[in-house]
Amino acid sequence: MAEVEASRTGPFVKLGILVLILAGGYLVARATPVGDYLTREGIGAAIDRLRGNAWAPVIFVAVYATATALAVPGAILTLAGGAVFGFWWGTLYNSIAANIGANAAFVIARSLGRDAVRRLIGKDSKVLNKLDGIVARHGFRGLLTLRLIPLVPFNALNFGSGLMPLKWRTYAVATLVGILPGTAIYTFFADALLQGSQEASRDALVRLILAGALLVLLSFLPAILKRLNVRLPGMSSVVVFLSTAVVSTAGLGVSGSQAHATAQELPDHTAFTGVLAEVVVEPRVDYAKLAGSDAGLRSYLAQLAATDPGAVANASHDDRLAFWINAYNACMLKRVIDNYPIRKAGGLQRIRNAAAGRPDNSVWQIRDVFTGAHCDVAGRERSQDEIEHEIVRPMGDPRIHFAVNCAAVSCPPLIARAYLGETLHKQLEERVGSFMSDSAHFAVTTEGDERTVHVNKVLDWFKEDFGDHAGVREFLAGYADGLQREALRDPGTKLDFIDYDWTLNDTPR
């Protein structure tokens, strides 16, 4: 008798638990500090906290998925994903989180509520039997349509699907495909809205208008289809096609540039000067201090990432060159602190470094340190080699080799301020002069009747930028005087290149 009673009451106990879960989600959203983050002001604070945090994607996905599983409204979280991560990454993280949460909600409803709801309605109910027939015939197409065209609130559809006789695999696939266009549009809207709030450029305004138009279209699509006498269950393929086209347009953006980059004019580099002033102790860098307080550097890197490639291309030669020198140096700092303290590499990389005599704390211990794309500048991820060899060097000024810093002791040092277009010539001249006055980089010695000019090996590696070794001599002679100039211009003077020390240019501990 007790077993029979338990079988009768068990489903209703589960239903009670389901109700408590939903009520708990509501209370979390309304009566706890968590709910504060679901307001416009709160989401702004959350965005600020997430930016620059290496764990931001994991934190965001976990919070979003949990909120969805508890039936907490997630639209504002979708917008937050676009604001924090941009269009492409934001769409990916939003989709992952929404799918995890939606499937969790389905499982919760299926496990706790389905049996009780069917008992309440009655197994012989004509309504229930009709519903079962509809689900059997149009389950995938119907759910996909409802996902693509938001006729039913997202959370209601998640839990409602769990109460229907719908296979989980059918639900999961329809949800995966169906929420992507809407997620992309909302993410694009958030990205465009953030762009519009940061600047007043024409492109930003057009992107914002386009995003708003896409949202309006998404909202009125059911009415449009009804006016056209289009039956929703059979419209899945058409809607998928239209939605894909819309998302493709959103992703391309108005200017055809990377959608996740918020266009802006060239940064004034003030933020980078502030970073350098704090950590550069010529000729070294306090990487421990920078790694412990990197908000300034991350903020400047965000400016570089958001810079419109068109703005860079249209800038003056000096502004463009200063931008890329600063980009190289800032990205090199990022490369170091992302791996600080530097550990000895393993495998084949360790063997190569040992054969080359590279120190244990050299940047060469970092995998693909110069060839790996790791730093977002002007719309896309770039490597150190791309910036130096494909962008900076082709600009034709050999003085850049006295300004870009590869985080090694033998590299011409960083200075405690950023390079600026209006002062670039003066700054580069100062860097060459400093190089000439430092015996670690340049010296002239005499032994008997033989004179030798000792020069940093970096000028040997990039001798073609100076016109071969003869060009190196003539270039340096232009900054020398007296005996040094005479030695450089004397064909009988030996040219010797100083061994390069790849030890990290860290401040002593």
C-alpha cells in the first residue's frame, strides 16, 4: 500500500521540487545581490570586471548557463556577451552557454515535471493525445521554427519542451540550430551599441541602425509570415536561409572590416606612456610589477585591437610608424607577462634552445614566441614577426631597429614613453644616439695598428635594411664624430658583431 501511495505522490513531489527550482531562480534574480547584475547598471559593472580577466569566457559561460537552467531571463546576458567579447567570440560564448542552460532546463523539466503534468491532465485527455500527435509529426520542425522565430519566451520553451513527449536528441539539435541566428543578432546589436557609445563615427551609427533593424525584423517576422499566409511548421528551411543571410550581413559589417573590432581613430598612446613610465627602468623592465598590475597594458591593447585598419592605412607615415612600433613593444610586453615567470621549455624546443645556447629565462622558451599570432591589433590577431617584418620594416626607416624591443638584454632598450607621430623623428634620433653611447651596443677598440668597430649583432641580422655591412658603417658614421667616424669610414677597420644575449631584460631580483 505504501508503495502504491508513493507511486501516486512521487510525481507530484518532483513537480513541487520543479516549482521550487523555478521560484528559486525568480528569487535569485529579484531578491539577492545576483539580481543587481541583471540591471542595466549591474551588467555594466559586470562587463568592467570581466574585461581583461583571463577566465572571463569560463566565468561568463558558467553564469549564463546556470541562469538559463534556473529560468532566469538571459537576454541581458546575451547582450553582455556581445559587449565583452565582440561579435564573433560573443556569438560563440553566448551560443555555448545558452545551449548548456537550455538542455539543463529540459532535463530538469523532464525529470521532475513531466509525469505529474500528464497525471494532472489525464492520460486519456484528448488535448494531451492531440499534443502528442503534433509533437510526433512536427516535433523537430515545430521546435526549430519556434527557436528561429521567438513566438514563445526562451525559458518557457526550454521547460515546456521537457514536459512534452519530445526526444532529447531532437530537442538538442533543434535548439542548437534554432537559437544561433537570434543569438548572433542580439550579440551584433550589443557590439554595435557599444561601438556607438564609444564614438560618434558614421560607421558606428550605421552599424547601430542596422543592428536595430535586424532586431525589429526578428520581432515582426511572425506577423509578416502570417500576412503572407505562410504556415510556420513548414518554413524551417526558408527561415534558416534568411537568418543565415542576415547573420552573414551582420558579421561582415558596413565597412567589411572585422566585426569584433570597434572602429576608432588611432589611439593617442597616452595609456601606453603611463604603463612604460611605471615599469621601465632603463635598460630593464620590471615584469613582475607589470604582471601584478596589468590593467593599464590590457586597456591599451584593447585600444590597439579596436583601431580601424582603414584609419591606420590613411594616417601619415610617422603616425602609422609610431602606431606599429608601439604595437610591437606592447605586444611583446604582453607576450612576456602572459608567460611570466618564464619557464624552461620542454621537448624539441628545449633541445633547440640548448643547441643555440639560449638562457633558461629567454623569451625563446615561450612556444612560437615570435611566429605565433597572439596579439589583436587593428582588427586581427598578429604575431611579432608579422608586425616587424611585414609591416614596420617595409616602411623603410632602419632606425626602427633601435626602437622595437624583443625583451632581451642585448636588444636596444625600451624607453619610458610611447612613440608619437609628431615627435617620432626626434625620438628615433635619440635612440640611435643612445645606442652609439652605450658600449654594450657600440664601441671602437684599437689593438696595435688594428682598429675594430664592435656593433650589436642586430645590425648584422638586418644589414639589408641599411644597405649591407657598408651601409651599416655609413649609417653609424652619420651619428659618430672624431675617431669613431674615422674608424667607421676606414675600409681597413674590422667590423665585429657583439654576441647577442637573449637573457630576459628583467630588473634584478
